[in-house]
Amino acid sequence: MAGKEIKLKMRDNKEIYLYRWEPEVGTSIKGVIQVIHGMAEHGNRYERFAKALNKEGFIVYADDHRGHGKSADSIKDLGYIADHDGFHTMVDDQHEINQYIRRENPSHKVFIFGHSMGSFISQRYMQLYGNTVEGVILSGTGGKPNLMMKAGIPLSGIIMKFKGRKGDGKLMDDLGFGAYNKKIPNPKTKSDWLSRDEEEVSKYVLDPYCGGIFPVSFYYDFLRGMCAIHKKENLNKIPKNLPVEIFSGDGDPVGNYGKGIIYLYNLLKELGVKNLNYKLYPGGRHELLNETNRDEVTKDLIEVFNKWAMKEHDIETEVEVKS
């Protein structure tokens, strides 16, 4: 069953495309999954995962973020998020989407699955709106920004000064992703770091809504957002009883080949997050849901969602939603 397409108006009247996949009629509903996709992709890429979750009794929602998929004004506008602070604009959008989901499903728990850029949006979401969800899975995520990432803020700022917010971001793209294939022998595409499954990489490369060079403002806003995530006062806002699971491949450069995952796990543990786990898949690259062992990964993710759906944990969830 194809996902239902919903056009959802945000606070500034921007229309966001939202997809909803439902279990078959008569299925007992266990909960709702809010998928937050990554950079240079779109929500409909999660249909296979959504259908697997439907079979287990979960309703699934996934949007196309601003500047992504059908929510972009046009193909040439892919990657342009907002005129100011695109990263936090996407974080706030997810809160509005969460409010919409809760209005539609007032009696069900809501869990977040955030991948890649979506995992960083999810990390910030945990700090700002952590009391609106009952669990968060971070996929293809990473830890603290390194010095090169921090140096990207003034560099992208200089480029914007001369080229504007919609200026070419090729230099930033090269600096950010240029080395991601370095540990892959004889890569066939610049996107081989995504998965060991060549067919899945080919699908990504051929998808008009995937890949591409984003404007410079995207990198400026995203890197500033990454730094905001790791400010001590923001980290301390994460609800300590919010369950968090981290899934990554040890061949994923975004997670620094496992090192960034362990850093993030230890950081959250030191903050006092009570229900916290991580899993590294040997040889797994960035997109675990599109990897050669995706059935294993999907099974593991479903186990977590089933556990959370059944568990009566003590997180105080914000149940009132805006009309």
C-alpha cells in the first residue's frame, strides 16, 4: 500500500509534504513512528521500512523537509531551506509535525526515527521538545563536531557574503563529503559510502531528489546547528528518562567509523540518560536500512519499538497539542 500524501501547512504557511503508512484494517495499533530523513533525500525512501513497521502494528509518518523532495519549490531549489537559520527551521517543523501526529493519534505513543541529518535534527529536538515523544532512535549519526567542521562556519559565512544564501556550496560539499569514500576500494560512484548494496546506491544516484550540491547557506546553518547541539546548557535539557538507541555501521564516515558513536553514547550516559543503548554493525556503511543486512537491521529496530510500545516507562509526555 502506497503512503498517503498529506500537504501540511507550517506556521509560516509553507507547505510540507507528509507521508502516512497505516497497518491493514483490523490490526491492533502499538504506536506511531515519526521518521526524520537525512540530507539530500526524502521521506518516500522509507516506504520499505514503513511497510515492515505496519506489519508489526505501527503507523508511520515521514515528511519531505523544506528544500527536500516534493517540499522544495523546484528541483533547482533543492537544499535551500530558509532565509534564516534553516537547521532550526527544520527542527521546529518536526515539532509541528509531531503536534499534527498527536492530534491524529491521541491515544498512541509516538517515537522518532532520525537518520543522518535527521539524527542531528533529532538530537536538537530531544533538547527542545524531548517531552513530546516516548523514545528516539538515532541512525547514521555522529558525535561532537571536529575542528574542520567548526572552521566551516566562518568559511561558509565568507562565501555567503559574496554569493548570498543561495550561492554555490560546492566547496563546502567537497570539504564535507570529499573524503567519505576514502576507505572503500575502487568506488564506482561518489555515493558508495552510503551502502555496500550497489543496486541501492544506483537508486540513490538516479533519484532526482537525491544527492546534488546544496547552496552554501545550508552548510552554514547546519554547522551552526551542530555546534548548538553540543553546548552544555543544551545537552542538559535532554529528558533523562527519554529512551535513546543509537544504530550505526562501523564503516560509516559520518560516525567516524564507530568512534563518534561511542563518544555520543558516553556523552549521553554522563548526562544521566537512563535508558540508553548503541549497536554497531560490522562493515555497515551509512544507510543501514539500505544495506546488504537491512533485514537484520529492520528486525533489530522493530524489537526496540516493540519494547518501547509495551514498556510503561515514566517519561512525562506533553499530551496537549495545539489546534
